[in-house]
Amino acid sequence: MDRRAFTLSLGALAAVGGGAYLMTQKDGALPGITPAMAADGDVTPAADIVMGDPDAPVTVIEYASYTCPHCANFHVDSGARLKAEYVDTGKVKFIHREVYFDRYGLWAGMIARCGGDIRYYGMNDLIYRGQRDWIGSGDPDEVLENLKALGRTAGMSNDQMEACLNDRAMAESMVAAYQQNAAADEINATPTLVIDGEKHSNMSYDDLKAIIDAKLGM
């Protein structure tokens, strides 16, 4: 599981190349996050984007970072199987909540949300499956261009994405949502799953399936 550390507040957001926003980053254990950190004036936390039937009997929330290799592995394997077996069949409502360890994860989240709710999970898939490629050498300009290339694959224009990356209000609302939700659920590593209110560390798909089946009474 990814336990990279960072120091993050809404005031830490600063403009960089292309108008996108960054946050500070340090090494070590993930520090505690309190609900007070999410309060910054009139910032409204970004709403969850739901995949699946909103009235499904079981809710699975995944806290994950777009730059976390373990999260990408979960998405490609367990996440895909969860979608096919439980989400697409109406048994599970799935919510992906972004964790920001670095500016690249935030940029990826801004591109993912840029096409609106209807494109979010499609972009999610492209970002996780292409993680190594869009991160590339780690050069900021290269990362931005690679993320925009993924966005174009999903039908977004350069102007549309540039507007999203320049949208400070959106960045602040996303960070506020992260801080508020991660504090409430006491998240300290990624990926972390919250299944009907119960927190679980990363696990095999068989273990995840067993938990969900028990809740479904199967």
C-alpha cells in the first residue's frame, strides 16, 4: 500500500506551467488530517461521482491516488472484476475518492473530472491503465501533455482541458473533498476500501468478494 507523505492545505495550491495547480510533498508517514483542514472560507467540497445503481444494496468506496502503483494494479485486476460482477449487475454502488500525494495526482483528477460525471469513470480507466506512460520521466510539462493526450482520446479538446486545469475553484473543491472525506474515514494509505462504512486495507479479489457476498447474504 502507498503511504507517501505530503503536507497539504488549500493555501498550498499554487500556479505552475499550463495554469495547473500543485501541492507540497514530503517523505515519511501520512500525517493526520482533521476536518478543520478542509474548511477554507466558502469552499464547497466536490461531490462524489457514483458508478452503478445509486440504490444498490452495498456501497464500496475506494480511496486511491492516480500516481499510486498499487491503486493502478487494483483497478486493472480487482476493480475490473468488481465492476463486472457486482456494479454492472446492480448489487454494488461504487465510489472512487481521489487521494492527492502530489501535483500530478491532482492534475489527473482535474482531467478526469473535466468531461463531467458521464466521462469520469472512463477517464479513470484510461488514467490508471496508462499510469506508467503518462507519468513518463516525471517532467511536469511531459506529464501535462500526456494527460491531455488521454483527455483527447476521451473526446475533450485542448481548450476544454486547459480551462479545467486553470480552474482554481475546482482544484480547491477537490482538495476540500479529499481532506473532509479522508479525515472522516481516517485514511492513511492507498488503496483503502470502505465497504458499507467498514474500512479495509487492500486485499485480494477473493477476500473482497467474500466480504461483499456476506453483506448480500449470499
